[in-house]
Amino acid sequence: MGSVVISLDAELGWGFHDLPEPPIERVESGRRGWKSMLELLDEFDVPATWAVVGHLMLEDCDADHAEYPAPDGWFDRERTDWADRKDLRFGRDLVRDILESDVAHEFASHSFSHVLFGRPETDRELAIAELERSRELAAEWDRSIDSFIYPRNSIGHRDVLAEYGITAYRGSSPTRDGVRGVFDSTIRDRSMLVTPTVDEYGLVDVPASMFLFGFEGPARTVAESIWEDPMVVLARRGIDEAARTDGLFHMWLHPNNLTHQRDDRRMRAILSHLERKRSETDLTVETMTEIAGRVTEPTMGERATARWG
Ligand SMILES: [Zn+2]
Ligand SMILES: [Zn+2]
């Protein structure tokens, strides 16, 4: 049985708050893209893994976070440029929309304040604080956190994840992003499928197959004018490959990647292809936690040994 996973890094302003020049279009598209993705996933009945930045679930904050073990200045933007931009710093309405959706989305974590875990200056204390705060907020919302998506895919402190009860994280993709990825999979015919593995902490690494918005800017415009959207072509290949085999195809994106209608069209084209394949084959759509459950579940043989051996 082939399987498809879609994961989303849901962050509003938090994906960019540490950048000297946040990309305005992306920043301003966070809410729009979030709603568009929820509507599309609802229309095509596709459950996704939504990794949410914990700070978005706060009612309010002092923009100071003085007790928080982050480097000086980490929350500066909340006090300066974005002091009046609560729409970028909080998103309880949007988180509620995920939880109340008719589709059984997975609620996952994208840390508390988008700390980059793989950076050497991110110490264990900060990693713990990010998990601790996220878990507290989830509990306030009657949720647990089973899957974690590292901000900017910067992997680190996996032992802390394991300590905080996480079972799965999104690992890095074996496929290159953007134009190179298109080359690898179309010209070199490289597989788009990934294999989840269990790491030394017992966490399941569910690697990404492809980032759906790695082919942007002028190259995209040219490609679309002479051909069709290369990312749709690639996603279709991945979906078909998963349907043909019993492999896993894992796509990911940020809601804020949907900056224009043409981005909505890309997602609609991919989701309608997925819908077709689901109806024609026994292809399934799963969440990261469901994948982890399958990977760690003892095999029939092991169960028999545990029981009888
Ligand atoms: Zn704050
Ligand atoms: Zn992010």
C-alpha cells in the first residue's frame, strides 16, 4: 500500500522574525495561505500534518519574554516593527480552524518561537524551553505533540525531542530542492520516494521527498509559459510512484508559500491528481504520526516472539 504525507510549517510572522529583511510578500501571505490550504485540503478530503509555532496559540504576550532562555534580542520584532501586528504574532483563530476541520489533520509542533535547533548557539536549555512551552500550550488546547518539524529543517537536540514524548520528525530530503530536484527526478529518473527510519533515540525520521515551492521566481514563470508547472509534474510523479509501489511520498510547504492565485492553482492541481490516484488505487494519505506508528509497530514475527518467546 503506497502512502502520501503532506506536512505544513504554519508560522505566520515567526518564520521570518529573526531575519533582518523579512520577505514582505511571504510575511503578508501567511493568513491567506493558511485559509486557502485548509479549504483545499477540506475540499479534497486530505488530512495533513500541521506543525504550528506555539507562540501563535497565546492569547497575548508582553513582547518581552524576559524569563525565556533565548538570546538577547530574539523577541525584538514583537517590540518594534511588529508591535502593532498581532496578526503576525498570534493566530488562535487559525489554529482553531485546523482543530475544528472536518478532515482529521494532525496537530504537530514547529517549536515555540522558531528557534533553529541545529545552530551551535542553540543550547540544550533553549531547546528544552521550546519543547516545554509548546507542550504546555498544546495541553491547554487538549492536544499532545507527537510530531515535530524543525524550523528551517535545522535538525538538532533530537534527544530533547525524545524526552518530551515526540515520536516523529521530518528529516531532510534526499532530493535536491528546486531546479536541481527537477533535473534529478525527470532527467536522471531518480526516485521521489523516502524511507522512514528509527534513529538512536527511538524517534522516527520521516524524510521529506520534496518542497513544493522550491522552483520560484523568473525560472518558474518561463517554465510555466513553455511547459506546465514543473512542481506539479514532479508531485504527480511522486504520487504515481507511491501508488505503483508501497512507498512513501512526502510533500511539504509553508502556508505562506501561497502568495498568489497561481500558487493555489498549483496546490489544486496536485491535490486533484492525488484524489484521482486515491480513487483508482489503494494509495492512502497519512499523517507523520501514522507513518511513525507503522514503522515502530512490531512486526507479526516480533509480536509472536514477545508473546510466546
Ligand atoms: Zn511574544
Ligand atoms: Zn518555519
